[in-house]
Amino acid sequence: MLESMKQIKNGRRVTPTFSSKEMKRRVKGLRLIMADLGVDAAVLTSIHCIDYYSDFLYCSFGRRYALVVTQEQITSVSANIDGGQPGRRTVGENVVYTDWDRDNYFKALQRLVPADARIGVEFDHLSLETYGRLQEAFPSSPIKDLSSAVMRQRMIKSPEEITVIRNGARIADLGGAACVEALSEGVPEYEIALHSTQTMVRAIAETYPDAELMDTWTWFQSGINTDGAHNPVTSRQVQKGEILSLNCFPMIAGYYTALERTLFLEHASDAHLRTWAINVEVHERGLTLIKPGARCCDIAAELNEIYARYGLLANRTFGYGHSFGVLSHYYGREAGLELREDVETILEPGMVVSMEPMIMIPEGQPGAGGYREHDILVLGHDGAENITGFPYGPEHNIIKA
């Protein structure tokens, strides 16, 4: 009979991203959360939480993964398709479930979690189907939500995390310089993005030679394509005098950093310069507001007043910034630390946030396009340090090819 689960010991463990002390600190914090909420076993399923507590960044590809944490053990549950890679990466132990039976994932959980244990999960990640199957696998177990509490833990960065984020910000600056290097009239967006991404990947490999090199990307948008912050690159060719958006995203062990800038090639119209200057004004004011004790909603409210004064508040497209850490464009986000009107979180030392105001002027209007500047700030006890080095504004970013 084919086995439902196994262990794959294939090669030595790799050099981890973080120290043993750092990972123990994180798991200790999780166990305190579990004790406070009356949870015996945490069954974490999201990419961001599993990476945060185990240093294993999974690729789901339609399969389920988990990290089971009790007061005594920490074990990742991975699919057989990954071979021994999860075992080489995971802090703690690893159990592999096979594809021979669709219940094998839940059989692995049953091996690791006592039948009557009080289970903690992430309600903001579990699908209805997985939640229902989990209830069937553990009919005697109450299930509680841990998502808000573990998100709160992730919002405060350790010195080791901040080191990774600093390196990411430095590498994002290199990606920005590569965009400018590749920029000239008639070059397609994707060619500029490719040059930037290759530059960043090589820099990550040099800085972290034991890291898995995955998920780093660049969006370089031109003209009408700048209207959305997350618009993908296209084959559109860059033209002189049109608005451009540079967006560089190096990913290091699941840790996201970013550089975003408004650019023009050769020249900008008077209407574009006026609108750009307004967005820079908001950006610079926002940088001064990020400090310990400030509330996210109050920062957003004050910056709204600047846009309103110029009649551009309705052109704002999203909140003014967000947290950094284990997040990506296709997985987690620390929603409790966004600079929005509906977020009352108070900024604290150890938090890392962006300031990134954006406004969009529709096609056909003077100054049409999307304007966005983005810096990363690390909060300390006395203020905030801006760790983004790439310059912004018309004085620096009207690029002469």
C-alpha cells in the first residue's frame, strides 16, 4: 500500500536567513499568543505566516501547506512534489504528505495535532472548503482565529528583520538606477523591467548567497499605463515627454521592499509639472508625519487636506502607505498597519512603513497620468529613518537619454 505521509531527509539543512535566536523569539511570541487565546495547536496555512515562523516559503500550486505549532513542537507540512527542499529550509521538523489520497494532508495534521486539541487558524486565509475539512478531521476541537494576533506580532520588526529590509531598500535603489539606465525613446516597458529585475536578482544573490532567488519583479509603466499602481508591464514603447512610473520590488526570503518613482523622458509639460509638484508636496509632508505615537488615520486625514486644497482629493487612488515584512503581490499583507482613514493603529518603534501618495489624472485632461512616490521608513524611539536613497521629483527624474 502506498504511504500517505513520510519524511524526506535529502541533503543538509541550508544556511537560514535568520539566526536561531531570532526564530526562537518569533515562535515564543506565537506560543504566548496561543496561551493567551487558549489554543493548544496553531495550524498556520498562509505563505506569510509559515515563512515568518519557519523560514520556509512555499509555492502552493493548488496544494495545501501548513505549519503546526504546539508548546513543544514546530513542524511544517508540505507536499511530496517539493521533495526534500522544505526539510532543508524549515526551522523545526517537516512532514511530507503524498498525492495518493486527497485526504493525506488532513491525515498529516491528525498525526501532529491531538484529536481534542483547541486549534488556532488564520480565518483570513482558510478557504471555506479547507475550514470545513478541518472541522471534519477534528470534530471534537474548537477552532479559534489567530490571524489578527499574529499579524500584530509581525508588525513589529526585529533588528534582524530590519537588516533584511535595509538590504532590500538598497537593492531596490539599484533596480531604479537600472531602469534609468535602460530608458530611452522607443524601448518597450518590458525591456526596461527586465534589466531592472536582473540587476536586483544578481544583487540579492551576492548579498544572500544561500537564499532562494524567487519573486523579485519590476513594473515599468508608461503613459496611460501609469493610471494603476499595480498595472503589469506591456510591450508599449516609451515616448519622450510622457509620464512614466518606475516600480522595483526585490524579494528576499519572502520579505518585500519597494521603490516607486514618477519619471519623464527628456521633458514634461507645464500641467504635468504642476501636478507632480503637488504630489511631491504631499509626499514630503507625509514623511514628516511618520513618527512614534502618530495614528495611521490621522496621517491620512492631514494629507487629504493638501489634496483637497488643490481640488485633487477625488484623484487619490489608495491609502498613503503600508507595512513591510513578509508580504507580496500574491500573498500576505499586514492590513492593520496601513495609512488609511479607517486604520487607528498607533505607530511604534520597530514598525517599518512606506509613504507613497498617488493621484491619477484621467486621459485627455491636462497633466494626465498616475503620479506616485514611495519611500520606506524605519521607526525608532525618536523618529523615523528614511532608508530609500533614490531621488524623487522634477529636479532629478526628468531623464535625459
